[in-house]
Amino acid sequence: MLGTLAILACAVPLRSIFVATSGDDVDLVAVGLLDWITVPYILAGAVAWLRRPASRLGPLMLAGGFASGLSALQLTHVDGLYTVGGAFDVLPAALFLHVCLAFPDGMLRSRFEKVLVGTAYGAALGLQLLKMSFGALGPHSLIELSAQPDVVRVVQHVQLLSLSAICLIGVGLLVSRRRQAGRPRRRSLALLIDFFALGLVMIAVLFIAGTFAMPGFLAIQRATLAVIGIAPVVFLLGLLDARLARSAVGDLMLELRADPDPADLREALADALRDPSLTLAYWLPDFEAYVDLDGREVELPAGNGRTATLIERNDGHVAALIHDGALDDEPQLLDAVGAAAGISLENGRLHAELRARLEELKGSRARLLEAGHKERQSLERNLHDGAQQRLIALSLELGMLEQKLGDRPDLQSRLDGARQEIAHTLEELRDVARGIHPAVLSGHGLAVALESIAARAPLPVRLTVDLDTRLPDRVEVAAFYVVSESVANIAKHAEASVASVLVSRMRDGVVVEIVDNGVGGADTEKGSGLRGLADRVEALGGRLRVWTPLGGGTRVQAEIPCA
Amino acid sequence: MRVAIAEDSVLLREGLARLLGEAGFEVVAQCDNADDLLLKVRSYHPDVAIVDIRLPPTHNDEGLQAALDIRSQHPSVSVLVLSQYVELGLALKLLADSAEGVGYLLKDRIGDVEEFVAAVRRVAAGGSVLDPMIVQTLVSRQRPDDPLARLTPREREVLELMAAGSSNQGIASSLVITVRAVEKYVSSIFGKLGLPSSGSESRRVLAVLTFLRS
């Protein structure tokens, strides 16, 4: 079939030569320009039809090409051909509109678009015939019934103005469609749609200029024909782009042989597919979910111009390429890229799985810590509201009793002894409670809680707390233990004469720094409790660093994020 | 003397009311939360409000906040804060502006009825009371080049009593010495620590606290 069409396309210039030689006053530029439209449309239509037989776009473009080819016949001096050419004079404009709106699958999307295109055909062909029957094309037209120039002028105005209005509405539709697409579509596609819009605008301008017999009509006409002729060229370039892309699979394979970092894989695939919006999702069977490279769950797109192409390897899902819906037209390319990237995607999947498990572990560690913290808090509360209050009330009762026993010193001293005993018990309970959870911390914040640590330390501790607001509970608790544990370490091991504690805000969290001027060389792994502190800080997504050169003091720094 | 009590444990609240009632105080209000206390302080204007530092609903800083509110809104009402833990940071917060008519005691102290009642009286009369435990923490705090080392043991005792809010009379009877002797010690201490000698006893508390804290 392609052969037939090629012959037909080649026949167009032959026909033009025939047209050109058939008379001596033929406008050769006009003939050339009409061919400039006819040939690309026929060729592009043929290729489109061949590559996507299911799409109606190919036949539509072919029809457009032939219509413009036929309209060139009005330049001949043979009455029959002249009449046919005249009838097709305006039809290419309607066909062009149809192609623009039906791109890329050849279907009009809404009832409104169908009505619009139908009206365009009516105006382009129906009104044209009406015009001709009233003698618009002069005596050489075979279908002239009577010559009525006034009627012709009215019909012509109605025809051209309505067509230019329709074309402008079409531009509006294209613009809104491009807006809805949101993110940048593939470049060649965007370019094509821009050309469509430009072509429609120029047709509208042309018709308006024709209606009002504006000067420079000829120049506008030629420019319009030139632009309309470019659209199929861009279309062909787009197809060619896809072919180039397929050759990019070779480059991709070379690149993948170098075993790129999973983070770079996306770039390589996006380049090969020429879709900068491409993202990757890896399938984790244990989680039954698609995740990104950082292990966060992602939803596969459903509609909305995005499509997911699933990549399978020997034993099931590996990943999904999430790309622009326009790539669906190139299934072979997607298959080739998917196959080329198979092993690298498998690597990426393992990476993502590791990250997902790590995240899960981090989450569970933080939850465990949080649960422990909550439990300690409620234990301390129970102790405070229960045993401690009762003992105090008991002590009060004994005290009042003691007062009443004015003249019984023996009993008084026994009661006093009992009160002392209660006082000791309360003291012990207080230490236990403090060990379980520092209530002053949740009640009054870091600055207040750290004041006592600094004051009770067996060495001078300079405390600077630079916070203007309270921090989340778990962050305060971690910071508190970092300070109390570090100060205890300094007292035990550092032989320091002075220490300082600095608590300050960082971007999204808090920095706690404890510095001493002791012997340094602290054991960061066992015994010193530093390991436990690091665990506590890391569970909150923070980090604990220790500088402890021999003889150079020790600096403990914890960064704890609040998020 | 008129007193308001805010304490969420019924056992303790009623115990306190009974104790103070028997000691000759008029208990004008008993509350179990901070809002109620503020309301009753506004209506009854007691001489002193005794406030548990941990009050509902969150048992965090409601009690302390109520105490600070009373101090700023009703300067004529003294406040005695009770707590199961005494924290230097809280004492500093409570006495940030002035030590007049403020007290902060460990709850355990109410078992020693006589001393507790004396403390309530002192605070109600506009004096200051600071728990010995806090004074201890402050005095024994390690300082580079410790200026307290220059004090004699006796002067240290006097300093501690001063910091706890005792008057010269109170110090004299605690140490069984004359008021004149106390005055001598006080001026010697102020000289050694380089503090300007200040008039009232509560201002003296603040000066000593500020010194000890730094």
C-alpha cells in the first residue's frame, strides 16, 4: 500500500507540472505552495497509517493531502478540473482543524469537538458549493446556476468568518489541553501541538483578511500555507525521534555495562526514552508494594496522562517505569529499554528493598523507644500520685499527732522516728522516680531540668540553654540523657577541672554539646555509656559524635531532629 | 491569716486544711485545679496561696504557672509552692523578679508541722522560704576559684539560712546566738563575697541566690 501511496505522492508534482504547462498565466508560487502541503500530508498520513493502523489519524492526513492537491486543480484552464478544484478550495482548512483536534489517536474527544468539526466541514464544503452555484467562480464553473454577486459576497463572508471563528475555538481547545497535561510532555509532541495551534491561528487570520479584502492578503496566504505544510514535517520528525530513541537503547546498554549507581539509573532510562518525567518504582514482594529508591511507597498512576510499564524478569515483577502516556505509542522501545535495564533494575530493586527494611527498622526502633518512654512516664505518675502522696499524707498525720501529744516525750520521739523513716523512704522513692523518668523535664522543659544537673555536678559546669520553645517530648528526653550521662562520664573518667554544656537550636532540631578539659581518650564503645546514648539519639534519626583525643579533653555532640 | 489551698490529692488537701485550721489559719478556699484557684484568689484575696506544682489537667506546669500568675496579678497575695521534687531551675523561675512573699518547699516538709506552719506564716507575712535542699545544692555547687571557700564554717551556716529566707531573728535563734552577732556575720559575708549590702531580708535572699547561681 505504501508503494501505491508513494506513487500517488510522486504524481502530485507531475500533476503540478501538467497544471503549470496547461496555461501561460498560472501562478507557479501558488502551485508550489499547495504541493508543499500536499506532499508532506500524503507522506506523513501514509507513514502514520502504516505504523498505527488502528489510528484514524493516517487516513485523515491522507484526506487532507488529497484535498489540498485537488484544490490546486482550480489553477487549470480545463473547466471540469477547475470546478472540482474550486469546490475543494476551502476544505483543507476544515481537514487541518480535524487533524489538529484528533491528534494523536485520530478520534475527537467530545461531542463539542465533533459538532465543531462538523460545522467546519459544512462551512468549507456546503457553503462553497452554494457560493459556486451563485457564480462565485465565474463562467468556467460547471455548477453555476445564476450569477448573483451580492449573494456570493454574503455567503463568502459567512463562510470565512465562521471558519476563522471555528479555528480560533480550536486553538482554545488545544491550549486548554496543553494546560491540563500539566508537566512537560515529550518535546517533539509539544512542538507539534504548538505548530497545530499556530497553523489554526494563521488560517483564522487568513480568512479574516480575505473577508475584508485586507492588503497583503497574498503574503498572509503564502505564510499560512507554509506553516500548515510544516506540521506534518514535525510529525514525521517525531516519528524519526522515536527511531533515534530506539538506537539510544544501544547507548543505554553501554552505559548500563558500567553498572551505574541505582540513583543514576533513572537518568539513563529517561535519556533513552526521551522522557525527562520518567520515574521508577520497584516492586517489593514482601511488602506487596511499589516503592521508590528510598523505600517509600509509591502509587502506580491510573490515567492522567501517565502510564506505568511493568518490567518482568524470570520470576515475576521487578519494577515499573512510570512515564508520559505518549510513550505508549512506542511499545517496542519500552520493551527494548526494559529488557536492556533488567539487571540494573534488579539491583535497584534490592537497593530499594534494603532501604525499605532500614526504614521499617528505624520506625520500629523509634516506636520501641517511644513506648518505653510512655511506660516510664506513666510508672512515674503512678508512683507520684500513689505511694508518694500517701506517704506524705501519713507523715502529715503523724506530725499532727505528735503535736497533740504535748506532754509525752517518749511517744513523741517514737512518732518523730517514724516520720524520719517516712522521710527516708520518700527520699529513696524520689530517686527511684527520677531514675524512671525525670518528671521535671516533661513538666518544665530542658532548661529547668538541666539546671539541677549542672548544679549537682562534682565539677564546675557552665550551662547555656538557648531555646525559646519547648521541644517534642522524645527529643527533650534524649537531650536530657545525653547531658546527664555525659556529665556523669566526665565526673567519673575525665579528670576535668571544668565542663560546659551548650544546648541550641539547629534548623529542624536541637544540638547538644558537652565539652570538658580532661584527659580525653574516652572509650566510645563500652562502659562509658556513650554507645547507649548514640543508640538513643540515632533512634530519633539524629547522630552523636565524640571527639576525644588523648590529653585533649572530650567533646560530645548530639544533633537530634525534631521532625 | 487567710489561706487558699490548691492540691489535687484529696488526702493531702484535707490534711493540709485541717493542719492549718488547727494552727489558727482561716482556710478560705480548697481547690483541685489551677483555674479554680485563680478564681478563688481573685474573689477571696487570701494572705497566702499554697499551690501544688503538679496540677491537672496535664500535671505539667499548671501549678507553677498559677503561682506566677498570682504573683503578677495579685502582688498582695503570697505564694507557697509545694512539690515532690525541688528543682533549682524552678526556684529561679519562681523568684525571678523578687523573693517577697514567695516560698518553695519540698512536700515532705509538711510532716514537720511546727516548721511548716512557721514557713507558711513567714511567706504570708511577705517573707521568703526556700527549701534547704535547694540551698544545699546552691552552696555546694562547684565553682572555679570558689569564693565560698573564703567563708568560715559559721559564716557558711549563716549564708545558708539567709538563702533559705530566714530573718536575722530566725538565724539568731537557729544558731543560738545574738541578733547582733548575726548582723556581724552577715556584713562580713557580704564583704567577702563582694555583694552590696541590701536592705530588706527578701531582697537579701535574691542577692544571695543570684550570687550562688552564677
